[in-house]
Amino acid sequence: MNGPLSPMYTNEVSPEFLRSLDGPDFTEQQIAQFAEQSQAIVRQQESLIKAHPTIAIFRFATEGSQTRDGGVIQRGAVPVEITLEDGRTVRLAHKGDHAIYADGSTAQIVTGSGDASGNVALVGSLLGNGDQIINTPQGACIFHVREGVPMDEDFLPAIAD
């Protein structure tokens, strides 16, 4: 018996969704209960978010992510798991993992979030055959692109290393 499928997510989101990402994590009452050093950290983070709002996102790719040309990302090599809305768990995909196609061919993921961010594969990552990851079954894990904050040079480079 098959259960319900998880929805597939892209990087396309509404302006309202982007604004919701920059909302406060704590109420003023909660912050008042924090130690002074913790309050300072929260205030610093709030200032950063206000000065550099989220302008775009990139979702983490996982097992089951699909590519533009019909590939599906297979079991990730790194055992970091995410629980989907339907209760299934999937592994995060990373640069170096593979997509498999209906004809049995495979292609390696050649771009990702960059060395400093663990080379996680993202919706938008390129594969060695010129294909690209277009969606993911998970909607919770994302990279924020913030106004005025440059991404690392090796973040989703246009041409693979």
C-alpha cells in the first residue's frame, strides 16, 4: 500500500514567505528572561536581519529530489537525515552524490553550497551532464540569501570546478 507522497518544493517563494523568514524568533518577554550576554546576541542577530533582509532562498536537495531532465537523486553519501511531512526520512544530498535516470545512466552533482557550508546540494545545483536539480521533497531546510551579503565564491558556481 502506498502512502501519500510528500509535496515537491522549489526555490520559488512569495514575498510574504521571505518576510516571514525574518520574523522574530523570541518575544520581548522571552528575551527579558535571557542572560545579558544572550540578550546581546539576540539583539545583534535582529539588527543583522533588519539591515539585510532575506531576498531569496535555496532549498537543500535530498534523496528523491528531481532534475530538469528526469533524474532522481539517489541515497546520499552523508548520513544527515531530514524527516519529511509524510514521516519518511531522507538523507541530504551533497556535491559528489548522483542522480539516476530512467535509462539507467547516472550523473554526479558537481556544485553545491560551497566548502564553508559543507557542499550541500541545493535546488539549483548542477550535475556533470549539464542537468540541474529543480526540486526537493523537503521544505524546511533552506539557505537564506540576504540583501547586501555576498554568497561565498564557490556557492553554486555557474561552471563546476
